[in-house]
Amino acid sequence: MRGQRERGFATQAGFTLIEVLLVVALSAVIFAPLMLWVGLAINQQPIIKDGILRTASAGLLGSYFPKDVAVAGKATVSFDASTPPWAADCVAVAGAGAGASTAGGGGKRQVAMIAGGSDVYKVIYSAAPAAADPAKQSLWRRTCNAATNLLITSTEVFADIKPGTTEATCTTEVGDKPCRQITIRVTSATTDRVVTVQGTRRVDEGALPLNLSGVAVPTAIIQVTSQAGSPLVVGLSAARSSVGSGRTAKYKWEFNGPSFVSPQPSSTDKQISAKFEQQGSYSVILTVTDDLGNTNYAYQQISTTNQAPTAVAVVTPVSGVSGTTFTLNGSGSSDPDGGNLAYDWIVEYPSKDGVAAGVEVTTSGLTPTVPPPSAGTYGRAEVTLIVTDDQGAQGFTYTSFEITNPSGTTTTVAPGGSTTTTINPAGPSALSVSFTNAAGPGAFGQTFNASATTGIGAGNTASYRWEFGDGKTETSVAPVVHTYPNAGQYNVKVTASTTDGRTATTARVVNVGGAAPAPVPKVVDGNRLVWDAVPGARRYLADFEWRTDTDCFKQLVDQSVAVSPAPSKAIPANRCSSFATSRARVGTDANGTVSWSEWISIPLVKQ
């Protein structure tokens, strides 16, 4: 029977006992090194490892936390008497509003991280009152400027947590780096489920710009310069990054997300165009290294479904005398994706003489205020609003406000059409007559107005005589539409006479029908366009454009310039990289038809 059982075992299994033992031994020889290699590969891929440890229920916490940890140069989970000063909570920007100042603020800090030096950002994870119900608690991610500690963003990454259950710990896996792996645990108040998310740092304290030898460590800044197309193509620039004086920089781009990104896995260019083939959320990590081996990092999130925001700007009041405080309001702006917006404003005041460069003021915030720069500045102030969303996409809009002259002229029309013009405040001064003209209805119609005449003096009145250059005359301060018989250029003259015997005359060539000559601009002082006055012009327009092949395309069009004997326009500052092609052109508007000059190259004026 025994012999039959042994033969039966060999027949059913197909192998003898010795053969089975040999197979086991060979498997150990082959698979043990293979499994060891797999283990090493996982240890060398902290992002992959962290992804495995993440749970699907972690939501935004699972998306943000591992990536924040990956680029943290400093990190701490200790918040007691030994807490380092740099780990202080973010402070809300003054005037940002009650919502911005309280969202996520004042809570119990769990983790503090800093991704670089004073020019990069700090991240604080804290348990604080929930946005929807302050009686409940949520986990918040707050970012701020590492130098000023001013709040940049506040995001509710895990809503409705059980109070007192959030815990953060850090371990040292390899024994030579402080707080190498950071783990945060939260408990859902709704489901009582514990969610654990872990991140592994890929940088250490030595990567911060605090070099004891006095050598400046690089700063890394990612700028999203364009987003378009499907699949999404994003322009990325490291142009705002920097290295120490005399140093050279190398750039490395890395991408993590649901699919490959082209270029992949890295590109050493300062500016790249990255193509995201599959929809989803991606992380971009920029590494900047100088020729001494000093390194720093920056991190940016990219969503393939992100849309550019819409900018809406309102100024109140729309006009006011010099000294009026004007309020800029961007609250009508919107982001289709519902993200937070940053607001940047450029206000260009008119110059006192209409020739020199006007004063340019830049400010930021949702509703900043700006006063006119000084007394004696009158005219239209140009306003540009740039809104930027969380992903770096931008929207632009333009508006203006008027600074009026409280001593300007006022004109009344008496019965019969006679005009009386007075000046306030009272007091004789040199009589100065000027006029404006604009295209009227019909190809050959023109309107005229001399009400800007000054120096009439107290107790005096002024009368006017117009000579339109076609043999016709008129005596009102602002004639109704004058219709010329033919297209062409006409010499128009107006003379003002006061009751105390003073007279003043001014004349201008007015273009009627057809297009006026185009101006020929040139650049002076590296920051200003100038051109010769064009006969018949009633205003000038300037267009500016900046572009690169991959990461920048910005325009400022139809910038109005007043008519003067020496017209000019300051070249606006812009945010394109130093590799951008910059150009401008100028147009003459004589009667509603604009004649444009050729485009000319202009210097890049940085903010």
C-alpha cells in the first residue's frame, strides 16, 4: 500500500519530491534579487511611494500634501516652546476683507514647511473652523510669502474633521536627514474614518538660501505664461528665477500626473512649452542649480480644465479734481473655475505738459485706492487691470478716469446763440485760445470747440471768430457740424477776443475725408516713443506687443495719446521674459480713420 501511495503522489503532481525542492531553490535564486530590486526602486521613487499610501478619500489633502512635502526645504511638526520662528502662521493682508483674514486662520498648526528662502513660499497645515459652519472644523492649507509672512492663499483641503483627532508626525528613514517622511492623519466627523496621507522630502535644510559661506543660493520661480489648446499646451518660464551674482544657472523641469507630459521626463531650458496629453491635475517641479551646485525648487499645480479668468475694472469716481482719491475695483472679475484671483493694477497718469512721460503707479489688491500724483496734473489717467488665477492664467482689461481742472473755463450760451465764456477763479492772466475737433456725421463733416480757452479774466467775456479754411466763418464758441465741400487738408483758425481788448489766435491743419499721414515713431531714452506731429490729427493711438515663440503673447492696443507739438508715449512695463520680441506702432486718427505706422522694435521695459 505504501508503494502504491508514493507512486500515486508522483503521478498526480507530475513531480517527485526532489524535483519540487529543486524548483523552490531555483525560485529563491531568481526572484529574491528581483524583489530586492523592486524594493529599491520603490524607495528611490518617493512620489510613487506616497501615491500608493494615499487613499482615494483624502481629496484635496491627498493631492496637495505629498507634493508640498516633496519640495520642502524646511519642515516641522513641533509647535511648542521649541517651535522655530519661521514656522509662524500666515498673516492676512491688510484690507483683504473679513473672509480672507479669517479663512483657516487662528487654528491649531499641524505642519509647517518652507520651499526655499525669502522669495519662495511657506505652507501651513492647520485645523481651524470650517468655512461653511464655524462650529465645525476643517483642515486648511495656507500659503504665504516666506519673507513677509503675508497670506497668499487659503484652501480647505479636508472638510468636517473630528476635533482633536488630527495628528502629524515625521520620521527619519535613512538616519541622516531631519523629518524625512511626514505623515498627517485626519478623522472624518461624518464617517469616523481615519485618513492617512504621507509625503517624502526630496530636499533638505542645505537647499535653503541660507549659505553660511555668504554665497547666494538660487531662487526658483515658476511663471505660467500661456495656456491654450486641447490637449492643453502650457508655456512655462523660469525667467524670474535667479542665481547669485556672477553665477550661471541650470534648469530642470519635472512633471507628475495622470499621463506623460511632453517634454518628459525633464527639460533644461529656461522656457518650455509643455503638452498635457490627458485631462487631470498635474504637478510641475522646477529645480534651479548654479555652477557651485547650490539648488532650490519651486512647485506649481496645472489643471488641464483650467480656464483663463475674466477681468472687469471699475473706477469711482469717474472724474474728479486733482487731489481726489480714486478707488479701483476688480470685484466684477471672475474665474470660470472658481479659484482665487490676484489683482494687479497699472495706472498711468497724464503728464503736466502733455509731452514728458506721465507718472506710472503700480498697485495690487481687490479695491486699492490711488490719488492723483500732484497738483497741476489734468487729463485722462489710463488704468490696466491684470487678474491671475491659481494656475497662473491671466485676464486683462482697461479703463480710465479723468482728473479735471477746477480753474477751467465755463461757457454759457445766451438767447440768439451768442456765447459768454468766463474763467474761475477770477483774475486776469495771459489769454490762451485752443480748440478741439472731431469727425462729424458724413465723410466731410467736422465739429469744433474752443471752450478750453483760458485767461479771459474776471468780469470779462470772450467772443470767437472761426475761419474754416474753405472761405466759411462762424462766431460761436462751439460751432455745429461744419461740412466741407471736398476731401483734403484745411487750415482752421480761431481768434478769441475779450471785452478788455485782448486777443489770441490759434490755427491747426484739419484733415477732411480720406486718411491722414501716418506718423514715424522712434525710441528715445530707451523707454519712450516719440514722433513728429501730423497735420490734421485729432488724436494718436499706440499699440504695443510682446511675444516669444512659446511662453508669452501680450498686447496693449489703442492707447490714446493727446495731440501736441511733440507727441510721445511711455513704453509700458510688462511681465514677459527678457527673450520676448517687443514692438510698437503709432496711428493718426484724423476723422475716424486711423493711419498706422510700420511696427518698430522697442526695448523691453521690466516692472
